[in-house]
Amino acid sequence: MLFRHSRRVWLLLALSGLAGVVASTTTAKADPRVSQGLAQGLVADVAAEVARIRSLEFKADVPVTVVDDDEAERHVLERLERFDYEERLVALQAVYERLGLIPQGTDVLEVVLAAIREQAGGFYDPPTRSFFLLDDIPISLAEAVTAHELTHALEDQHFDLDGRIERSIEDDDLLFAHSAVHEGSAMLLMTTFAVERMVRGRGLLDDMQSLAGSPGLDLLPPVLLRQFVGPYVLGPSFLLGGDLLQLAEGYPARRIDGVYRDGPRSSEQVLHPEKYWDAEQWDAPLPVALPELGESLGRSWSRVAVGTLGELTLAVLAEPTPAEQPSSADEWTNAAAAGWGGDRWELWGRGARRVVVLATCWDTPADAREFSEVLPANGTLQWRHSEGAVYVVAGKLGAKRVARTLEFLDSSATCAAAAESIQ
């Protein structure tokens, strides 16, 4: 999916040295509604260029349909249902609330849908292998959005995008890494497409200036904003090995093919591209194993959901009030979250009550200590630092039971050896 208002496109172009246009917060002038005929003409005009830049051939034509905002929202809800993700969003909401990552009572699904209603310009649907264009997107931007979404369509035909999502659905950090590849590739191709058209005098970059500014996204809590925007901003930089100027040499098709075959395994590798691209600095996440917690929590408690936060989210936990929208690469993380080795959270429930148990593993004892020192300690969040690990219990639980659970984690949780690089 591509959002119609976002400074991320211009940030990418400016850092690439490919455009001298200064980002503006103005939005595009009102345009006539996009028609079905216009959308079909755009696909016919753009598809061949997308295939050429991407160095892949379309195995089948990609149908396009013009839809309104209500239909786009229905699509999102259908996607969530397809992956049984609405239930997971409820669990994530409980986890984020108890860790203090979002205000109590935040409806995660509703704020995400609100952002999509405000921002979506088009989307690609893997099950139907179809492209949908929003009828109220400015016509001047429709060409760029078409190039972006056709990149998804083309890569889906070769790399099975939904299959990649299904394999990471219970690991939100891995899901973020996959999304950074998907969106990063589409952003790089769209940028290459726009520059080529500018060289030919088509002026598409001038039209794309209206993509600057993102008032709808700025309303998201920082933890959701980073997950929502991160793949679009961090993905291109990651795919270029941290050097956006590499795009001046052309779209890196062979490099991205390799990433699809064996890609990043965490937000840490996306945030720090050298931990993926440099074999000597390769840093895959540590598998973290938690013991059976039912005995320490109480027999009436049961496990509701499990997952991984990763460096991207732990950076927000370490710095509760980060900049709303990072303006530079180093603002996406911080010193307390750097050195992340792996983590696992479990959400436990008893009736309507919920408690989060989190084990984090770190590269060194010093990294673990630095993270523990910035954690809040209050009535609903308690933690314990032990060598290269930090354990957290968050939620309303008696003091004795919290202490027993933290001690149990300290004696039983493990950080397994990470897999070696197979690049």
C-alpha cells in the first residue's frame, strides 16, 4: 500500500542526491476523480517500465479497479480476517498498554484504520493479484502510485508476498523486516521510475512534491507510527546497504532478488544494515525460550498470545516520548535499545485480567544493564536485570507473584545461539 501524503518519498529523493526539490508541506490541488478508464490506461502505460526496471517479467496481467475509501477499509478488514489478525491486534493492544507504549483505552485497530482512511492512495491485493486505486487520489500522483503497487504485483508473482507474511505472522519483528523489503523495493522502483520520467521531461517529480507532509500519520502513537511508516523509510536504506546514494547507479534488481531469497530477520538488521550485509558483523536474532509460567503466575492463568518486540519497539519503551516522526536514521532507535540480541513476550490472562511477561537478551551484559537502567519501575511494570538479560513483568499482579515470576525467569529463561549467516 502507498500513502498519498508522506514526507518519506522526498526524504529518500533528497538523500539520494537525485532531486534538488525541497520538501513542502503543501498538498496537491483538488483533481477530478480517478476514472476506471484512466486507471487501466495507467497500468498499460506503466507496467512495461516497472518490469524493465525490476528486471522481472509479469507472468500475468494485473487487473486494476478504482475504489473509494469505504471499499479500501473493507479490504483492510478482509486482510486482517484472512490472517486472523484482528484477534492478534487485540492481544498487541493489551501488551502495548501494559508496557506503557500506548495510552490506556487506545483502540489500535481504529487508529490504524483512521490513518489508512486519511492516507491510502492505492493497494495491491495478493489473493486476487489485483491492483486497486483510490478514486480521490490526485491524478497527478496516480502514475507514481501505480508504479509502486505494480512493483508489489510483480514481486508477488515471483516471490509470494502473502506466503512471506504467513510465515512471520506471530513474530511482529520479523514481519516488520519482511515489510521493509516489500515496501523498500517498491519505493526504490517508484523513485527510479520518477527520475527516468523527469529526465524525459515528464515532470513527475514536481507532481510528487505533493506527497510531502503526513498529518494523519502524526496522530498515531509513536510505537504504531514507527511500525506503520518504518518499512517505507528504512526499507530503501536497508536495501541499499545504508547508502542511499547507491540508487544513483540504478535500481539494484539482483541485490533485491537475493534479499527476497534470504532476507533480514529482525528490525535490528533493517535499522543497522551492516548487521545484515557485512558478513563479519552479521547479527541474527537470538531465539529466546521462556519456561512454562503457569505455575509461577497461578494455575488459573493461561497463555493468550506470544510474540517479539525487536529493537524498533524496545527503543520506544526505552524512550517513552521519542520524536513523533523520526527525521533522521539515528532517531529510529537509541543507545538503550542498541545491542538487542532477541526477545520474547507472552500475554497471560485470567478472565478479563492480562499480564505481560517479557524476556530480553542482549549482546553484552553492559547492553542489558543500559536497557534496564532506563526502564520505569512502578506498580504495573517491574523488571530484573541478570547478566546479559532483562526480564519484565507488566500488569496488575501481586508483589509476591511478580517477584516469584521474575526469579523463575532468571533461573529458567534461555537465549539460544543465533544462526550463522548463510549469505
